[in-house]
Amino acid sequence: MSASGDDFVTRLTAHGFDFFAGVPCSLLGAVHRALESRTDLIYVESTREDEAVGQASGAFLAGRKPVVLMQNSGLGNSLNALASLTIPYEHALLLVITWRGFEGKDAPEHIVMGDAMTRILDSLPVPWQVYDPLAFDRQLDQVDRHFAERCPSALLVHKGLLELEA
Amino acid sequence: MSSPRLDREIAIATALEILPPDAMVIAANGHMGRALFRVADRPGAFYMIGSMGLASSIGLGIALAAPERRIAIFDGDGNVLMNLGSLATIGVKRPRHFLHLCFDNETYASTGGQRTISSGVSLERVAEAAGYGYAARADDAAAIRRAVSLALEANGPSFVLMKVAGGGLPPGTPRIPFSPPEMTRRSRERLLPER
């Protein structure tokens, strides 16, 4: 199953997501390319993933429906922002996180976080789903339920699920 | 011998004199937010109690989502140093009505007064190099009034650094009396009054 980056973004904007911030991963290369050229949304190329979480908080305060995109290496960078801003202040947010190190198969710098990521998300907690292109709309409905509860949630995207790469 | 540094609360009050009442205020964590709250609590002001460094990022998110809003960040030197990358993002996105105030006491006051390294780096020059349209240093009340007035006229992000005295908060200064969810409600009501 393949899905273009533009289609992925369109599925998100159709669910009302209108503010995107993050740091790229090659697994989402086509998504970032689409975001760069779209004029129907706000896109920030953040210098760090926790910066993106802060920007998303600001957007949420101003009534937007934000998405933060990151490689799972960036989840580590984001923990304090999630733990002391997003969650306690009840700022809803969708995290699209690529799963480098999935099943222990990747370059060495990704192995630790590839193994630890879901346990880290569970410990905050931040609910997560593994992205399923055949069930994307249903997954976004679940994200919307978390939004209604003012709760962040994550969609985990690993290699092989879809072709959104650069 | 250099003249004594301006009291931080006087610097805050002076900046607030010039800042229009419709400005959306975002305050950094620690003593910065508590000092601001003690001087004046602007309606809907957002006080960050953790996430050190992110006040300017929160402000940028609001500015991009609501470009007609005037944003004022009440930041500290430790906070700015922790998120220097944010200066670049702000410089590049160029929000039009974005005032970034840095009350620089060269101290991590909230953790017992350890020094920051801000005496060794001109944060206002970093902001200027990052693309802020206006960047200035102001060390007395008259200079603050001038700098903030000029910053408000600038069509792009502005940075005003004020060297202020160290030392802790006056005794009896309360913590921010709102819970985080209450602060989110207050700020959203301010930004989205029609909801």
C-alpha cells in the first residue's frame, strides 16, 4: 500500500489539523515536501523537537489543531515539554513519530530508542497507535477522541508501512 | 565601578507601561513568571511553570496561528540560553507583532542563584544575527521605554535585553495561583473570546 505525502497531509487536514511543526525524518520525506508547498496550513521547520512541541502548544492556545512530526530520536528531546507543558496544561496534540530501530533492525544509533519508545510513551502516558494506511481515518477518529479529552496522542510510522520516504 | 543594576520589578513595570493592553503575554518559568505576576497580571497571560526555554516557542505558535495578535514574551537569560534555536526559528518566520523581552540577571535564581553564562554572550546580538528586525539592550528605565516603544513600531520580531539586578524574589512572593489547566482556559478565553 503506498500513499503519497500529499495524500497523508490531506487526510490530516480533512480531520481539521491545520498547524504542523517538527524536524524531518527520511521516513516522512514526502510528507515534509508536501507541507513545504501547501498553503492551506501553517508549517514550522523547528530547530528541535521540543521547540516544535512548544510551538504546537501556542497554536493550540490560539485555537488550532496541531501536529508535531519527529523521528523517535526526537522523542527524547521532547520529554520535558510533554511532561511539564503539554500534559499538565491539557494541550491536545498529535505526534507523528517515525519508528527507527523497529524490530531492532537499523543503524546503531536507533536501536536503544527503537526498543524503548513505546515504553517511554506508556510511562508518561501518551496513548499511541501504529500507523495503518488502510485504517487511517479510523485511527484519526481515535486521535479526535483524545483531542476531546485534551490529551496528546501519537501515530508511530515505521519503514515498510507506506512509501512516504524522501 | 559600574552603576548598580536596575531592579527587575522596576524593569518589568516600565516595560508594561509601554506595552499596549491588548498584548498577549507569555512568561517564562521560575522567578521570571512570579516576578511578572507580582507586578501585574495581564488578562489571559500564560505563565509557563516548567518546559524551561519554551516561552518564545509558545509565543511563536500563537503568533503564527493568530498573526494579528501582539505577542510579548517575558523571558529570562537562562531560558533564552536553553532554547537559542528558537531565536533562529523566530528570525526566519518573522512574526510581525512579536516583542521578546529578556530580563537578564545572569542568574538561575529559581534554583538558588547559580550564575548563567549570559555575561559572556550578547543575547541581543544573537537575536539580531538570527534575523530579529530590531534588537537592543536597555539598562535603565528611560532606555527601556525608548527600546520597547521602538520595538513595538518594528514590523517584525524585536528583542530587548535588560540587565537587571540578581537576588531572589521579595519575601512572600506567591507562586502563580492558577493550575495549569486554569491557565490554558484563561489564555484560550483571551485568544478565542467568541468561543
